Amino acid sequence: TVKDENGCEATDEIVITIDEDCGTTNASTDNVQLYPTVIENENQITLELHSNDLQNVEIQLYSMNGLKKGMKINHKLNEGDNALLYNLNQGNTLPAGIYLIKIRGKNMNEAKRILVK
């Protein structure tokens, strides 16, 4: 209820609905595994991706302030388990900090955090 300077009152009802899928289809945190999550002297990580069907995915590294780091990788996933190496540096040394790796595909929309020391 809101009251204005003249004493008039008004009431509004707001209904908030939360979609459990959050814009993803068949996504689960088990679809993507990444290691190591703390990087010290390595320049690549391993991504293990599970796909329920054949699909293309985009993989991109971001800084915590949303800046793209390195090249976007397009990769075709087969149905089932897939493993691939992702080169973090791609020609440039990453400064220490926290980064996000975003993986997007038809049935996948995930982000994983890594720490570079």
C-alpha cells in the first residue's frame, strides 16, 4: 500500500514466478566438469562435457568484469561424454585473478569459475 501527500492510498499486487529451468534446457551442473580450477603454472584446463545429443557449443573465457579474454572456441559435442583441452593464454599471459569460462550450446548454458595465481 502506498499513500501520497493528499492521503490517497493505492494497493498493487505483484506476482513473481520463478522458472526452475532459468532459461536452460536439460541443463545440470553435472554437464560440465573443469579442472584444475586453481591455475598456477599451467596454461590449459580440461573440460569434461556431457551432452544428451549432438550439438555445437561455444566456449569463452571472461574476466569478472565481463571482458572477453582470448578467443571464442566453437566445438562440436558428440552424444555422451566429451573431453577437450582449453588453452587459457592463447598467446597472452593471464594476470592473476578470477575468471569465468562460459559454455553455451543447444542444451547447455553453464559458467565455471577458475582462479589464476
